[in-house]
Amino acid sequence: MTTPPTVAAGALAPWEIDNLPEPPRSGRKLWLALIGPGVVLAGTSIGTGEWLFGPVVSAQYGASLFWLAMISIVLQGFANLMFMRYAIYCGEPMNVGILRTWPGPMAWIIFFGVLDVASFFPYNASNAAVPLAAAFLGRLPRPEDMLLVRGLGIAIFLLCFVPLLFGGTVYRMLEKIMAAKLVVVLGYLSIIAVTMVSAPVFWDVVTGFFSFGTVPLRPDTLIVDRHFSVRRVVDGAEVLAKGTWERKDDSVTGELQIIRGGTRSKFNLANANKLSEAESQARDDILERTKAFVGTKRFLIEFGTGTDVWIAEGDVINNHTFEPSRITVIGTGPSAIYSALDQVPEPHRSRLANHLQHEGLAYVNAFDYVSEHGRLPPLDWAMVVAFVAIAGAGGLTNTMFSNYARDKGWGMG
């Protein structure tokens, strides 16, 4: 038997040289054959980025940062296309190809192991337990509900194995699970989008994917009915309270951050035991002020511009439109009160209109902000970076693209 010729291929065994098979003709049969792998890949792409980081980022910053996800998804599309072509040409997944390069397979295995260590833990199951517990309780879980949340997380984790253990061939079962997942998820989200999302919000989301360079600025105080984000300075420390007043039992849920000397400490907003007297008093003042807005469908926006403080109050129309009824400016001179936005002089009118148009946030250009202030805007950049990294098909999911291309051949590439 003739030994096929080989060519050196980095740190692993050499490649054998052979001709690629003829590509299949494009047609209905080919596309039908790719539905199964396509469903699995699409299903696995709907994960942590879509259900955790996406909602968290949009809840805090609106749709202003969706353009980062768009860039990530487009770049991943090109990367996965190359991964799939590599698998067809070389007969091995892309990760094996990476092991062939410097500094060698052991270094890459350790590197990928560190990057994907979180994937070994059932964090999605534990995260899914939180909204499930909230559905049972009628409110967000509290520390005293930890046993319920943990029990639900363990139950969800164990239930994930049932289809794989008793469903026959793993691949066929994955196809069925992912097909059901796509139908349920897309169906549910489509119904929500059509019946509950207003036209302005829909347009904000669509334009957010293409508003490249836009970043949001949060005012010092933003109160919208039950929800609030309030920043104060107490004894040289920055106090930031973010939370929600619960409908069911008139309790508050949220987080209190104390930033002093570059050190950030986080506390349960509902508990003042670990706070200093001044911090506890600031917390109490914030809660008293925000509680007055519960059930009123009103908003309050407060921010500083140099020596002036601007306060806008008004009604929330149809859950999204901010209609101001009183605008106050407090500065070194006499205070001024306006009853409508068009009475406010420029440039403050444009700043206020920006906040009102985006439900309290102000959308600005990141490059202009850095040029003016010499620094990035004050966002939770760790969360934003995680959102970008996990948008689309990230992490170990990318390996599946090259694996399926290797198994299915030309059509997948």
C-alpha cells in the first residue's frame, strides 16, 4: 500500500496530502441536509449573551450599545466561516489547527482551559433559577430565599441530562431540543415584540445596532415610577443606589455602592447594617425620595452642568414617552423654573431633550466625549466587554462550527 505524501504542519503530526472531494451541487437536497446542523448551531448560539448580558446592558443603557454587538457578530461570522473552511481543507477542527502553532499544544490547552473554565460550571442553570423563583414568589428573590434558588438551580441542571440519557442518539436528540428551543424562543419573543413593544422602542433597538460610536450618559438621579438610580456624594465618598420598589410587599430590592478612594464596596440596598451613620442617612434619604414616585407613573431627571443643577419632572406616557411638566435650574444665581422644554435656552435644551428622548439617558458620541474629557464615559466597562465577547456564537460554540463543517463537508463551508 502506497503511503500518501505528507507535509509538515507545525507542532503536531504532519498532514497527509490528498485531493478534496467534488463539492455537491447546490439544490434542495443540500439545503435540507443542512437544516439539522443549522438548527443545532442556531440553538446553541442563543445562550448567556442573549439571556443575561443583553438584558442587563439594555436595562441599564438602553439600545445605545447594541452597535458593539453588531460588530462582534459580524466579525464572528467571518471568523466562523474561516474556521469551517479550515476544517474542510484540513480535516480537523480549528482548535486542533491552533494547537499546531507556536508556543505549542500544551500552552494552548492551558490557555483555552483558563478562558473557558466558567463553561465547566452550570452557571446558566443557576441563573435560570432566579427568574423561575421570582415567578413562584411574585417578586425578586432575597437572601432568605437562597435555599429555594439553589434547589431550583440543581433541579434545572439535572433535568438537562434527561433528554441526553433517555433520548437515543445524542445528535438527533440535540437537533430536536434545539429545534424546539428555536420555535419556543423565537415564537415567544415575536409575540412579545408585536404585542408589548412600542414603535419608538422598536425603532430605538433597530437604530442601536447601527449607531456606531454612541455611548449613554446616566444622570446623577433618574427615578421612573418604581425604578431608580441615584448618585450622591457623602463625606468624600460617592454613594450610588440602584433599585426597584416591589409591587407585592412594598419592599426595596437593589444594590448600594460606596466608592471611596478608588475602592468600590457593594451592599444590599435593603439592609443598612454595614453602613456608616452618614452612608445610612444618605440611603434613607434616597429611599424616602424614590418611594414617593411609586405608582405615580412619573419621572425625575437630575444632572449637573458646571455650577448649575437641572431637574426635570413629568409624566411617563405609555410607559416610554417622557413628558416634562416642570424643569428647574438651581445655580449660583436665582433659580429658574420652566413649564415646557421649548422655554429652556440652548444648549441646555438639547441636553434635556436628549435625556427625555432616551428615557433618562443621554446618547453621546464616544470619540467626542473622550476628546472633551480625556477619558472614557463612566460605564460598567467589565459588563460591556463581556457583552461584546459573548454576543452571537462565542466561546466553545465556535468549535462546533468547524466540527460540523468537517462532518458535513462542502455545504457547511
